[in-house]
Amino acid sequence: MPNASHVHPPSTPGAAESASPVEPLKQQTDIARAAALIADPSRARMLKCLADGRALPANALAGEAGIGAATASAHLAKLVEGELLTVEQRGRHRFYRLAGPDVCAALECLALIAPPLAITSLKQSNRALALHRGRSCYDHLAGQLGVALMAGLLERRVLTGHDGIHRPDQAVRDRPASYGHDAQYRLTPSGRTALAGLGIDADRLPPRRRAIRYCVDWSEHQHHLAGGLGAALTARLFEMGWVRWGRSPRVVHLTDAGAQGLERSLGIVITDR
């Protein structure tokens, strides 16, 4: 289980800063249509498989769902038509990807109210534990690894604005397994310099995406870093070989080089990996 040794959030929670009020929906939404698309077990398995933000070919998704190629093709066509997936042609193969982070957030929220799947094998048990230790949440890190990294960024004053702990009794808009709104994190000048040392230019993040966001982690009930900065940091960690994909979809592992690199560059010590 990852935890950040030498990384202890302050005991006093930071105040929520300039949280914007809930915006009313401008139009009625067809929840039933979206729910029906996700409700099929095969489609749900394929969507969960894509929740790490990567694009996968139809045959890989068919194998993950345990169905034939023709059946998978029909399911994928419905998901594309329903705007839950996008598809691109690469040579002779079609690659599918979640339409955006909101689809991943919806799946995470559904996981909170869904009954747990029965674990009937050691393989399933190991996979569940691995997902808790470290996983992707669309294009950023989550699970124990993600919240330990967030705690380290706060302890080292790379970010400021809150202590990273989700307190349900004090929450206004924040709910588990969703984007947070109550806290307003900021990148500090020293944090900007530290990230530049890792090859991350905070001034060149995607302009149409909010740079700093956070999610309330569904398994840890703490915050992990999302937004443009969370995506850029995660991508850079993969580029340097500091994290790697596991064998199961969404599972992410911190490598030995990553543990040493985070300690050397940011002073973050993550143990019990």
C-alpha cells in the first residue's frame, strides 16, 4: 500500500476559497439513454477497460469483455453513437477511446452505488488490491499512489490551498468519485520551478482545460491531482519510466526509478509499494 512517509498533511483543514455556486442545468438531460448504454455488462466492461484514457482496438476490448468480434463491434457502434466513445482509424484497425474525462467520472460515481462484484479467484483479488494501490483516473493518477503523490506535492509546497483530506461532514459540493469544487489549489512559484526541473512547463498546459483540478478519490477519500497539470505530470512520469502500466486495465505501478526520482527531485518519499 503506497503511503508518503515524511508526508503528513496538516491537521487543520484549509478553507475552501471562492467556490462557485452550483450552476443550474440549462436543459433537461436524457439520463435513461446514457444509463441504458452503460447498463449492458459487456459494454460496461469495455468502458471500464478504457477508463485509463488510452485508445484500444476492438479486438482487445472484445477479449476484455469475453465476447466475439461481431458482438463487440455492435456494442462499440452503440457507444460511439451515444457519444460515450470516439473512434479513429489506424491502418486496418479501429481504436476506441472514452469521449472525455466526464465519462470516466460518471463510471467512478456509478461504482459508489453499484454492488461489488463477487471475487472468486486469487487473480480477481490481486487485481482489486492493485487498483486500490495505484490506478489511472482517465489521464491522471489515483488510488493510494495518486493521493500519496498529492500529499507530497502539498507537503513540499508545490501546491497550496488545502490539506488534501476529504471530510464528508464539512463538504459543500464535494462528493467521492467526482471532481472536487470546495477547495481551490494553486501552484506556488517554488512549485513551478520544481516542476520545470522535471520537464513540465506550467505555462504551456492546454489552454482550454482547467490547469489545476482535483478529484475526491473513491477508495482513499482524499484528493488526487487532476486537470491539465495532473495529466502533464502523469504523462511525464510515464515518459521517464517512473510509473508503468500493470497487466490489468487501469493498474499503475511506481517503479524503483520513480521512487528514487520523486525523492531526489521533489523530496517525496513513497514507501510500502
